[in-house]
Amino acid sequence: MKPLNLDRLNIRSPYSVWQISAQCYGFKTDYDVLYRLSFTDDATIWEEGAYEFCILNENSRPSPNDPNVKETVLCIIEEFFRLNPDILLYQCETGDNRQALRDRLFIRWFNEYKFRERYFFKVSTIIVEGQTNYAALLVQKSNPHLESIVQDFENFIGFFDAKPH
């Protein structure tokens, strides 16, 4: 993954973004909530060119409905795709059983995103060992492999829907 251009990103981002490590970035809100966003290589479906995108509330502070968080996250995603023609997979964190809420929030953010027409976005529900989880695929529509990427994602999700014999 090519690192994000922080100068370019911080011109558009409401919150100042800094680099934590090679594929990890942070920002702090006006409410002192510290967020960490990471892009982790993910070979679950594709051998290369896919990253799991993760958003973590680092200091576990309550986060009010802050539109600047949405705008900052979307600026980070936009900068990622400006430099990387790759695949993003987003999986909602399940540690506190609030994954359905996170899923709805991310869908709402993306549906309000002014450049959403540039991207293919698909959310799926996965149930593993009784635990409901939500995964999303985010790919630029200009990706020359879009059709096969979507098919691979759907096949992977379908694996969890298949009933064992």
C-alpha cells in the first residue's frame, strides 16, 4: 500500500490526521475522542491488493454524533483510493455487540458521501457460530477487475450461508 499523502489529506479533512505506522493513521476530535484507522493486508479472498479497513475508538470515550468524524474518515478513504487502486474490506468490530449500529452508521456515512457514485459498495451479513457480523466491500467502479472482485466477494459471503451436509 502506498502511504497516504498527509499534506493533501489535511487540506480537506476537518480533523488533522497523522501517521501512526506504515498503514495506520490517527486523529483526535473536538470531544477528545482518539481514532485510529488502519489498512491491514487481507488475503482472505484475494492473494494481494486487498486491505481490511478498521476504525477504532482508541480511548473508548463516548463519541457524539460528530459530522467531522464522518468527513475525516471519508477523506482518508478517498486519499487511500487516490493512491491505491485496491480493494477495501470493512468489518464491524464485534467486541461490544454494537456491530449492527456501526454497520448502519457506516452505510449512512457512505450514502451521504458526495462522491459515492465513484465506488461499488456492498454490505453483507455473516453469521458465524451464532455471532452476527457485517462486512462491506468498497472498490472503485473504475477498477478493471470490478466484476470478478464482486463475484469473489459474493462467493466468499455465500460460503457462510451454505448449510453443512
